[in-house]
Amino acid sequence: MSKILCPHCGAENPQSLIVTTCHHCRGSLEGAQPTEAPVPPPPVPIAPLPSDLGVPPEEPWQAAPTLPPPSPPEPAPLAPPSPPSLPAAALPRLPDPRSGQDAAKTGACCACSGVLAAVAGLLAIIGLASGLIPLVVIAVLMGLVGAIAGLFALRKRVAAGYYETTADAAPAVGLGDSAQWGVTITARRPMTVGAVSCTLSCQEHAISRGGTSDSHYRKTLFTQTFQLAGGSLQPGQQASFRVPFTIPPDGVPSHRSANNFIEWRLELHAPVPGMCPDIKQKVDLWVAPTVRGELTAGLPDHPSVAAGWMRADRLTGGQAQLGSAWGALQSQDGAMIDQSPAMCAGETRNLYLWVQTGEPIACRGVWAWVGCRIHGSGTDEEIPLMAERLIHEGAVQPGTPVGCPIQVTIPAQGPVSFAGRYVKLEWVARVRFDIPLWFDKRMWVPIIVTPRRLPEPDRG
């Protein structure tokens, strides 16, 4: 941009048609003379490029220095010799850490009960002084809770000062098996143990899961009580109570799932006179789906069940029916009970599922699924054996059976078929008709599963 000189102060200003005053002295730029533009210097001639461009300069060759040989590794320090091990009899007997933990818990519970009672008393005084009846009610409830918790903690502390109990592990049993379970009592003070009673029980237990709370349903299936004689004990003296019991051969094996249970339990109760609390111990048994005993006369070719097992409230079979359609399972290499295949736990059978209808069913296809259906009063569950698969595509016409072969392997631990009041364990082949734009239709074809027969006298 060309510049002009101010005629008043001589300052340089850019030549413009809009700005007519000097930016330095604010004088008029009329008659200002333009400045002389500098003459650019002549261009510098370009030097020719060297011929050795991109070639590194040569350096005189030097031999690589000789490295010294590596030094030998330092020997690892020797570990100090370990002291000779003492025989087990010479080692001092350490106290059981669990007893110390129990004592600490009991002491902490007593301390918390005392603090709760003190806070309740303070709140009661404040409520009575200010006339706040709700505060007094809250204080009374807190005092009751503290008193009950303190009483239980005190009873445990008193019991720990009188005796120590040790219970055996749960024995492995099946239906018809006999076993023993023992409880050992070690006296710390002179004490008397009354008549000992031990109860063997079995119950079905169903849990209905809710949003905020669960509902429990229980029914006793079997109970038996044993009586053992008690006696007097001196400090340091031990008494071992051995409880012999027999699982009935027509009982129901154990079952445990998320919401449905068949529970076997042994409970021991030994009364102790005086201030000392009674001795109570219990153990949960797992009764395997195995059975000992005589064979059922009605099934000579299927040695899987014992006498008394074939009851209407235990096993249900027959053909399944859904409207005009019905289905059945045929066993190709096993026995049949009430037109249903009979299998024992841990057994594998080749079955054939077929479905037939008297009227046409407009469906997109027929699907089959095999497993255990667990339902009743508790939340429903399933144990799948075969994933659902398509066995027929399109509508089902009357008089044309639809079927497929199925190989079924029942788990060795069951469960077995059982129809209780709150818990129902049903092995089925489920047939589902895929109905378009409506609810699907389902049919459950039963499979009867019984305990596994064991030879006498050893398990096979």
C-alpha cells in the first residue's frame, strides 16, 4: 500500500480516499506528497547443487572394542537350616480360634444390649418429662429388643462355660440305608444331661418369590424320634451320643433348587437342668436317589423301584391331551408305567415322541423340549435336558402323526418324579404349537423317573 507524508508533521500515513486527516497530528492531508517506494534488491543467483548430495561423509574405520568376559554369577546365599520337627505329641495344643471368636461375639452382643437398654431408658425419661407418648413407646420397644438379645447372648455365654459340643459330619445315605450320627459333649463344669431325643424328619419346602417379601410353604412328609439315656458329667469328661437311624425305602430323595426343596434333617435335643441352656444340634442330610429293598411285583423287568414306591401321589403317567390333540412317549428299550416310559436316575433311554390330532391345527410349526418341570406353590423352575427344537413345520393335519426320536439321560442325582402338596417334580416332554398372532398351545407328555436300584450289600 502506498503512503503519503503529512505536510504539517511529516508523519507517514496510508493513502486513502476516506481518511483525510493525519493520524499523528490530526491535520489535513490535502496536498500531501507520496513517499518514494523502496527499490527491491536484485535476485541472488542460485548456486549449483553438489554432486555428492545425499551421500554420508566417509569416516576412518575403527575396530570394535573388545568386551571383557562376563563375571561368574554370585552363589545364592544358603538358607539357614530348619529346626527339627517335633512329634505331634510334643507340640503344645493351641486353643481353638472359633471358641475365642464366639466368646468375642457373645461379649459384643452383651455390650450392645446394654447400650441399647441405656438409650431406651434415656428416651423413656425424656418422653415422660416432655409428655411425648410415642417416644415412650419407642423406648419400651427398644428396651424389650435389648433385653431379649442380651438374654440370648447371656445364655450362650453360660452354655460356653458349662460344655462344648462337637457334631459329626452328615453321613452319605440313600433310601433304605442305615447310618449313625454322633454328637460329643465335653463338660467344663459338673452338669447333668437329661434324656436325649433325636428326630429324623423330611419335609417339602416351597418358596414363592415376591417383590418385597417371600412366602414359605412347608409340609412334613416323614418324622421319627429316637430316645437316648442321659447322665452326669464331671469337668473334662466326655459323653458321645450315637444316633442310629434308617431312611425308609419308600421315602422321597433330597432335592435342592432355588425355590423348591425336599429336606431331610436330624435334630438332637438334650435338656440340661438349671440355668444352663439345653444342648441342641442339627445336621442336614442329602438322601441320594438310590434305593434298597424288595422289588415291586408289578415291574419284574424294571429293577428300579422298591416296594411301596408305586403310589398315586408320587408317580403320575399316561398320555397327554390338549383339546382334540394328544401325545405320548414310547420307550424303545425300557419299561412302561401307565403308558409312560419308566426310567431310574442316571439311566439313558431311547424314546419316541409322537403327537396326533383329530382336527387340523393351523400353526407355523411344532416344537419339542425335554426336562424337569418344577412347579407348585413355589416359583416355577425348569431343569432342561434337551433344548427346544423344531420337529414339524407347518400346520398339523388330522390323522397324520407328528413325531421324532429322543435320547434322554436322567442325571444321577435326580430329582425323581414326585407330586407333593407344595412341590411337584415332573419329568416331561413339552410339545408347543406355534400359533400365529395368538397364544401358543402347550402339552406336557410325562416321563416317570424312579430311584436307582442298588444291589445288596454294597453300592454298585
